[in-house]
Amino acid sequence: MNIMNTAHVRHGSNIGQNLTRREGALKVTGAARYAADHHPAGMLYAVLAVSAVARGRVTALDVAAAKAHPGVVDVMTPQNAPKLAHHPDEKTNPFAFRLDILQDAQVRYANQPIAVVIGESLEAATEGAVLLAPAYQAEDVVVRFEDGEHFVPAAVGVGAPAEEGHGDVEAGLRNAAQRVDVTYDTPAHYHNALEPHAIVAEWQGERLIIDTPSQGMAIAQGRLAGLFGIAPEDIYIRSPYLGGGFGGKGLIAGPQVLGIMAAKLVGKPVKLVMRREQLYGPIGHRGVTRQHMRLGADTEGGLTAIDHHILTATSRFDDFFEPSAGVTHTLYATPALLTRYEGMRFDTGTPLFVRAPGEASGSVALEGAIDELAEACGMDPLAFRLKNYAETEPLTGKPFTSKALRACYAQGAARFGWAKRPLAARMMTDAQGLLTGWGVGTATFPAHMFQASARAEIRSDGSGVVEIGAHDMGQGAWTALAQIAADGLSLDMDKLTFRIGTSDLPDAGIAGGSAHTATAGSAIHNATGAAIAALADIAMRDETSPLFGAGNAGVVSRDGHLYRRDDESRGESYATILSRAGLDSVEGRGEGAADQAVTENYAGHAHGAVFAEVKVDPELGQVRVTRLVGAFAAGRVINPRMVESQYLGGMIWGVSFALHEEAIMDRRTGRPVNGNLADYHVPVNADIPSVEAILIDEQDSLINALGIKGVGEIGITGTAGAIVNAIWHATGIRVRSMPVTLDKLLF
Amino acid sequence: MKKSPVSMTINGQPVEELVEPRTLLIHFLREQLNLTGAHIGCETSHCGACTIDLDGKSVKSCTIFTLQAEGAHIRTIEGMAAADGTLHALQEAFREKHGLQCGYCTPGMILRAWRLLQENPDPTDAEIRFGIAGNLCRCTGYQNIVAAIKHAAILMAGAQQKEAAE
């Protein structure tokens, strides 16, 4: 087989097209089935009982009362929970976070599951859970930075160093003409996907069938296989549609495992759906941070040093430190750079990945501090950012695979009308007397790639099949990946059968880190390329084919046909080639992963610039974002419609970060004070004004064969900072504690 | 627990069932009638994923008992498309204008938008934004949801004019 001589022509009929969502009709009719919509015969309902204390032990549960309630089938507690193959606190790999699945009576955070009631109806099980009337021995809790000891963590995020940098930061600060020394606080955030975690679990002997939303089915299979002592192949996960993920469904959470254990206990299929308030505990959250920023600039406005110190909290029983320094490593050129962390242990669930984990929280502090330094230097904040534009990655000195940030700044500013911005704060009021301000923030997110495999098939009827266990949590994998698949096979979409969303398909890697389209897309690209090559090999060895002997010249694929590259009048259809060879189909397999030579020598990041207008009531301090313009460059765009949606949604998450979201923990009890959608604020439509995303063309021939970076998370970065900076521009007040609520603006 | 008889009309079909008095309407629709299009997001009437239309009002079906719907005329997402499967103008508009991402909020959003357009067939952007402020979209596809509702308003007005002309 001579792959090198088989060109893989993308004729543009699919990639780059603004196709509508392929599963759209299912979603607008209510026919798309999410996990909790399943109802196998004989199914029972499981309901969690969760802890009302944040630290201590459960000393009593009235199991008898619960069981006496009509319709209650059983109560699962640490006494009768099915035995696991290993303890759920065992760290079997870096992505195995400790779970609370009834291993003992200990309570490690509020809303930790302490029992599961299984009933014939949801109502019976719910009432049974209430009747358990748990008693506790509670211990003192720590949920504030003021209340405990700080330490330097061994690593942050998943295995990143807790201290990095170069140059002499103290000398840089000492010799600076202007300095800022400020602290930004960001609160804990909960994902609050609209779909709560849910599972329908059924054991068929030793085989486990589950419907559950997952951003990483293969990782979930591995975790469950370890816990239950069965083979990963014996676990079949269906997750075709997620009602949002945002990182919260990346790893299987304790409550989902409890649904499986409940099904094992009662020997029947079980549905377990978490209630909204139960989500504030066992499924992870964005860790709280306190970020001390020290920056210096010379008389020309060039940075002399950045010192970014991050204090963040993990749980008392596991380690995940919000890695907020990432953006500082990659955004602004500086001769001296230092990022370092301190950690604390809180009596909460373990923080985990929430959309742009680290980048979102770090970005607001960095963009705020940069803006403050621009002000100190008397410079326009956009001009200051351009002055300190990084031509190479600041931390490593590596060149970028591509970086169209200048175009983002220019086009975003032009669209927004930035040139008319007065330099000083509190210079603009609108016709209603509202203080008006404009701010800018730089957006950035790393172009990650994980590992994926895909399978492609060309059939003798001229159709194609592409299979990959990819995940669509709303970002559009059903559509964008199918576009890559159809182009890879040089077929129209209607000739393609495209399968994703179940665990029996090739492992697509995790849908996280904004890496799914790049990773799964690369696997599909390689698998389809291999299928075309295999087909070409059959034709080129067949004396009766017009492609016979084309080996040296090669063949190209287009529109369901192969043609000689040196004479495109000579070709034949896929169907003809396979029929003559007496084959039903030909198959190709491919992998997707980062090119190690590229990652060692280059830095890969998406970039963007976000411009915000806010209006502030001078008497009430009420803030409204009235205009947002973001311009983003993230390599090749597979589907502009989906990409634009990701940017808009990300930017609105940025609005939410700046103005709305905050999980408040009671310092005495450690319980979430606002663990519901009435009190934990997220934007509704009426909060959101005009939002516009500009897609900046960026060609990247290094990052991967398709030139794709990621778009799912970058929109949050830059946006929150732009809004905070606009609030300063409107009011003259620097608010450094998120979210910016009106009490912080009373002047 | 003792069950009580309840009857109502759902998507034009008469429904007679036995339910426990404590059963919420959303659980009745989803678990007993297998109408799973309306979703559950919060069970406290804040998110709107469970929105249905009940006797001319948008109702969050997570905070009403099934027995309270005795005799009611209910419309759910399953009753929006025509019998032959032709999508309703709102469904077509949400699909075409990309007014959805994960799709979980979509059935409730469409039912709410339908009632909004019954009450105000030609809403401004601001009226749409406030009119659907009780329905959360966490993917925050708000721009496109507004565009979809505006587009549907035009389609529906066109259909009405056509009907009147005929």
C-alpha cells in the first residue's frame, strides 16, 4: 500500500460549511433521548440522601422507617452497599479522583451522598430518603482562606508545576517606572449544566449497560471496570446527547456510581437523577482563588516583570488546585516572570474542571492587573497590550504555531469603535445618565490534543461509514466531526453513516480542554485517509482498472471516485472498484494525537480580543453589559455556525463570571448558602445584550493536519476582564472581587 | 399510596390515568406517559426546562401537582409538529437559526416562545428577551434563540396571512 501517493483531497463541500445541526430535528421535537429519558422494563427509582453537615460522621439513619414506607424497595447504606474491587480513594491514575460512594459513615463535604433509597416510584423513594432522618456527629469546618494553614502544593491542575518562571522578578519590579500590586478574588463556581447528572443502570449478569451523560466514555469505562472488578469491554455506555457538560461530566461522579451499585443491590434496572441542590458537592466545582499580582513597566510602557501568586483551595481529602497561571505563561512578553501557588484544604467536595479551568480565573486577574498598569502608565489599554505583544511564548520562548492576535485586536476594535474611547475613567454618560465605560481583555486558550482512534469504511454501494466514540455535549460533534468524516471519504454527507456517542466505538478521548474536534477530527482524518488508501491500493493493482499502475503518479479521491493524479479523466467510482474486487467494503483505521515534534518545539494557543461596554447606574451601582464584541483566531473553522455559538456562549459565561456567579459557603456549617438556581445566579436572556463574535481567519500548518485549534473555552477568557475593566472606565472604581455586585460599587 | 383518577387533554388526546396526589405533573408526563420531551433542570421553577402550555399559560410543570391539572388542556413539545411530522414554525426556526446547542432547554424554550407569540405576535428583541427570561439556557445560546423566535414570528405571520387570503 502506497499511502504517500494517495492524496486526500478536501474539496470543500463539507468542511467550512455552515451546516445546521444534524441532530437538530430530534432536539426541537423532544425526540432526542437524554439519559434520564430512558425507562427500561422493570426499572426502579433511586434517590440520594445527602449530608447536611460538611465534616463529621453519620451516627444514625432510620432505615426501618424508610423501608416501612409503601413502595420503598431497599435502602443502600455503607452496611449493605455492594463490595467494590478496590477502595474508591485509591489513586489508580492521575484522573482517578476520590469518590464518596458509601464506603463508610464519614462525611467530607456538604451534600455528600450518605444513603440511597430505591423505590417503585420516584415519589416513594424520595419520601423514603426524607424518612432516613440522619443524625450526625459534626466537626468544625474550614471553607475560608482566613481559617486555615497555607502550603505549597506538589503540583497544580493535573501534574503542572507549582512554580515556574524566568528572569529576576524582584529586580524587574525594583527598576520599574510604574508598578501595580493588587489582589483579585474569584469565587467557587458550579457547572450547573441544565441537565443534572443522571444514570439509568442495568446489570445483565456481569455485563453493565448504562445511559449517562459523559464527556469521556473510555475513561468512565476504565474507572468503573476498576471499581466493579469487571472488564472495560463489559461496560456499555450510551451517551449520544448531553444536556451540557462544561467539564462536570468529564469524569464519572460518585452519584453515577451509586446508581450502578443500587442496580446491583436490587438486581433490577435503576434510574438515579440528581436534584439541582445535590449538584453542589460531589461533582466538582471551580476552585476559589485569591491572586496577588505584582507587575512593573518601564517608562515606555514595556513590562519589566510579572509576579502572579495564586492561593487556591482543594478539598481536605484530594488534590486539585485551580491552575490559574496558564494565561500568564503565554500572553504578555516580559523579561521576568514568576508564577507560584499556595494551597489550602477546605471541607468541600474536590474542585475539578469547570469550563476553562485555570484560564478563566487567571485571565480576570491578569487582564485586570494589566489594565491597571496601562492606567498607571497613562496608556490606552489596547495600545499597552500591543506594546507587550508576545512574539514567542513568554514562559518557554517557543515560537507559536500560529498567532493572529493582532488581527483580533484590530478587527475587534474597529467593529466596536474603540478608537473613540476617552483615556480617563468616568468620562461617558448616556442619555439616561448612566455611566458608560469601555474595556478590553485578551482571550487565550491552549490548543490541546489528547488521544483518539477512529474507524472508517467505504462500502460497495458507494456509501461510507465513520465510527468514533465521540461526545456531543452541545458543541456540535455530531455535525462538525461528520463534516470532517465526509470530506475525508470525499463523499457527500448524505452518503455517510456517522456514529458517535456509545462506548463500543473507537475511543475518541475526552471531550474537554477544547481538544475534541482537533483530536477526534485528526483520528477521523487519518482513518478516512487509510480507507481511501486501501481502496486505491486495490484499484492500482487491478489490471482492468483505469488506475492500474498509478502507483508512482498517485491517485486522488473526489466525490465518491478515485482519479489518476496525472490524468484526471481516468478514474472510477468507489462502488466500481469494490464490486469488481468482489468486496463488500474496505476499512481504514486512524489515530489522532499531538505531533510530539511540534509540541516540543512550538507553543500552540488560540487567541482573541474581547471588547465590552457597560452601563452603571450612578446611584444604585447596578451594572449592565450593553455590548460585547469578541474577535477570535483558532485555526481552521470546521463549521462557522457551531464555532460562533461556542464563542457567544463562552463570552456569556464571561459575563456570568464578571457579574453573576458565586457559590457562597456558610463559614460555620460549610454548607452552600445558595445551592439552587434562584440564588446561584447565571445569566438569563434578559441579562444579555448584543453579543457579537468575529471569526478571524488563521491558517496553522503545524498544530495538526487539519489545522484545528479549540473554541469551546476561549470565550470566557478575556471577557470577564474586559467587563471589569469597562466598569472601571465607567466608574473609576477597580473592583477586584468577583462577581462585581452592586454593593461593591456604592460610591 | 392511594391513587386518584385524573383526566386531561394532552396534545389533543384525552388522557385518563390514576396518580398519587403527590405526583408532580412533570413526573407524570415523563415517567407515566413517557412524554420525555419536557426536561427537569431544577424542580424549583427557575430553569424552565419543564415548561409546557396549560390552559393558555406557560407553566413550569415541576411545580404543579398532576391533580391540579384535572380537566386541563395541555400542550407539550410532542404536540408541536404536525401529525405528518412537519415541524412547527418555531421548531423549524430553532433548528434553522441554531437556537439550540445541547438541546436540553429547547422543548421548554419552544413552548414558552409559542405562548409568547400567541400573546404578542410581533415582539421586539427586548420583549423576547424579557418574555423568555424564565427559561435558562446554560450553553447561553441566547443570541440565536432571540433570532429563532423572531424568525418564527415572521413565518407564523406569513402562514396566518396565507390562511386569511385563502
